[in-house]
Amino acid sequence: MTVSQRSAIPGARRIVVKVGSSSISGENAGQITALVEALAGAHDRGTEVVLVSSGAIATGMPYLRLDARPSDLATQQAAAAVGQNVLIYRYQDSLDRFGIVAGQVLLTAGDLENPSHRSNAQRAMERLLGLRILPIVNENDTVATHEIRFGDNDRLAALVSVLVAADVLILLSDVDALYTRPPEEPGAERIDEVPFGDPLTGVTFGDIGSAGVGTGGAGTKVSAARLAAEAGTSVLVTSTANVAAALRGEQLGTWFQPA
């Protein structure tokens, strides 16, 4: 179905929600509870929900006694191997309250570029959704290399939304919407809606959030939103704190109109 405005989100058939590392790791790990509660509400009314979750490396860092995100690939892979296990446990522990089972799906960019692997991933996702399982997707950081990475999970979320033909993609971060310049700067104005094909001339985007554990920023969200919108998926960009209101169809965040 076509979801052309926020108020129609509660009636969407299939929704992809993406959450960033800084929103569900470290001191914000407690936000998983509220995020899961919001997803469970949508799941309960019959919506098929896919969660794209960053956070494996950030979650694994304390267990490797790391104070900052590692810069070398081998340590990133090690942190991801430990963190992904803990992250999925935290999600499933929270989902148990609602009787929902999670299914872990780890992908590399090569998986979605290879027709055979892409077909396998699509078939698995469709079957999981048909069984009322909530797929939790992340980049397979343990085996991904710098050359074949998605670059950030905003792009992964957009590609997943295209893969499963989602009606809506909700990109969550620490900021409630996109702004004409970094929101902490004077004169920054919230962007309410982006018509399809709008080049956003004159808009300036900052880098990754202050937490320093993610890889995406406002610019990556715009690129991802455009990718999904070109495939006919509406996109909402807002904060993790607003996820429940977003899934209720409230007027918030930045809305990208689809083709």
C-alpha cells in the first residue's frame, strides 16, 4: 500500500525501523525497553515489523575493555562478535514480555549485490514475517571488510526496505528531525517535509553524533531516505525517543514523500 502521510502509518502493512548505535548502547541501553514496547504495539495490530539495529561494536566495547570505538578492522570484528550476541539477548529479553520472537539476520553489502544471496535473504525475510517473527537485521561486522561494508546502517535499512517492499521506513537517531543546518547552530530550522526529488539546496548537514560510536549522520539519512523513496517507500526521520509517537502516526520528524 502507499503511505503518503504520517497519519497513515498505523495502517501500514510493513514497516522497517532503523535505530543507531548511540540510541541503544552505553548509557542509552535502557532505551531498548521503550523501543521494543513501541514495536510490539505495531506488531500487535497486525503490522509486519523489521528492525534494523546498529550497536554490535558499541555493545561489545565494554566487554573488550575498550573506551573508544576501535579503528582497526580485526578489533572491530571482535567487538562485533561479542556485542551482537549481547545485543540480541537484550532485544529478546525485552520482547519476551509481549510473546514476540526475534530472528537475527546478518548481512553484508555483498549479500545484497549477489543475485543468489539477495534472493536467499529475501526469501528468509518473507518467511520470518509470514511466521510473525520480528527480524532484527544488522551488518555482519564480524566478516565484513572495509571494501564491502554498507558504510552505515541507514543505507542498510534503505536496502532492506526495498528488499521487503516496505510501506514505510523510519530512521531513528538522537535528533528529532532533520534541520537546515546542525540543530545546535543558530538559525537552524526543522525540515517538516521533503517532496520527492527535492535536492534540499542550501541545507548543511553535520557529522556523526556526539557519542562517537556510530558511523552515520544527517547526510547518510538523507541519502538513505532518497534511495528508499525512489523505490516507493515513504520515509520518516526522527528520534528514538519519538518512536512510539511515530508509529501512532503523529505529526513529527521529517517526512520524505515517495516516488
